[in-house]
Amino acid sequence: MKKMIMILAALLCMAPAFAQSSPIPQRLELVEVDINEGETVLEIFNSPVEGQNHYYLSVGHLGIGDEVVQLRFDPLFELFLPLGDTLAEAMERLQTLQNLYKEAVGTSIVIDGNLAAGFPNDKLEPVTVTLRKPLLTRMLEFSVEREGYIRSTHVSRMDFGSIVTSMKLHRKIHPND
């Protein structure tokens, strides 16, 4: 009798897990580059929904502050940039971003992005991508303005080149994706 009650209790505890109306989102990593000894991670991943691929670039966690000072304390929210629904579209968008490193310092573009916890959602907002050159290296600044604060992160030319090269290699290894 005691075993029967324990089994019934276990089944009742598991029942809500089977009653989910929407599936848990997937984040299938394609390539990843660690920056600053793992402090920041650039990642390209696929998040398929109902059989349709959606590729994203995560530029990591953003700092909060103003144009001069940025404090990094938010370990949950990441900035996701949609790259497209095919690997060809993803590579084209990555090449567009990589070409910004060749422009004049201060050049900026506005693209759609999503600042969310864990997984991208449908709420896109403008992300300003600006070329900076603080000392010796060129960096892209990805920034989002919210509630009077600027949330931003920086990616060096070498790190962005690494993720583009890794993505090209992934496409060669997996031509049918």
C-alpha cells in the first residue's frame, strides 16, 4: 500500500510536466567563441520552431550605464541578433557586420535585436552597432537604449573574425543544414 501511494504521488507530481501547451525552446549551438577567458561568449545557434530554422548571434551579456561607464552585473539577459532562416542568410548578415570593421571609425548602423533571458523572443528592438577604435584594435559596440540607460558590449575584430571563420567551417562540414 505504501508503494502504491508513493507511485501515485510521483505520477501526480509529473502530470504538470506533460500538460505543457508550448514546447520548451531549443538552442542548438553551431559555433561558439570565448572572449576574455570566458567572460563573454559569442555564439551562433539555431532555434527551430515547428520545423523552421531560425539562426541567431548572441553577443553575450550587456553592461549598463552611459556612453563612458558600463557596469557588468546582469548574468541573465543576452543580446540576440536574428541572422535569418538559412545558413546562407546567416552568413550574409555576418558578412555585413564584419564589413563594418572596414568603415570609418564612428560609423554605425541600426539593426533589429532582442535583449532577453536565455532564449530570443518575438519582441525585437533597435540595436545600434557602432565601430569604435579605443586604442589599437577596432571594436564593434552593440548597444540598446532602455529607460535612459545604455546597455552595451564590445566585440573586437579578431573575435568577430573567429566566429565568422568558425561558421564558414561549420557550413563546409554540414552542407545540408
